[in-house]
Amino acid sequence: MNGRIKLITKDRFIRYSFIVTFLLVVIASIIVSLSYTSLAPLSPIFNSMPWGISRLYDSSIVIFLPIVMISVVILNTVILIFIYKKYTLLGRIVSFNSLLFCLLGTLAYLQILFLIY
């Protein structure tokens, strides 16, 4: 297992992807913790729904955003550890998937904040 992790960390693309993903999770966690106390009781969480009451949900749900991000990164990292040696390209795609998920999650929360303020 330790040899697989060393093999993964030698790949520059995956290493930079993990660094940026970690930074995005930290940034999202900081933004959530700073803005949580000033959120309205109902926030427009579901932006793909039609305009109106169906978009609104309890603001306490935003606490789960960093938790979901971390869970996806951990799950993708476990998948990456097992598939990287045999399928290098697929491992890089999984690593980029984590990065993209965290980037879009952070941007979605920023969109929610811009709609509220």
C-alpha cells in the first residue's frame, strides 16, 4: 500500500491536483464557517429548480458542503490508489474529477452567497 502511494505522489499532475483540491476544500470550509452565522433561515440551495419557493431550503444544509467535498476526495483517492498502477490515465481522470468536484462545489456555494447578499 505504501508503495502505491509513493507511486501516485511521483505523478506531477496528480500531486498538483491534490494540492489545488486541498486548497479548494480549505477555502470552501473557511467561507462556510465565516458566512454561516449571517445566512437567512431559508437560502436558494437548489438553483436548478424554477424560481420561487421550490428553490429555498434550510440554510443549515450548507454545513454539509465541505463534508461532502472531503468524502468525495477520500473516495476518489481510494479508487485512485487501486487503479493507478494498471490504468494511469484513468487514475489521472479520477484525480481531476476530485479537483473539478471541489471547484464546482465552491463556485456553487459562492453563487448561493451572491444570491443572498
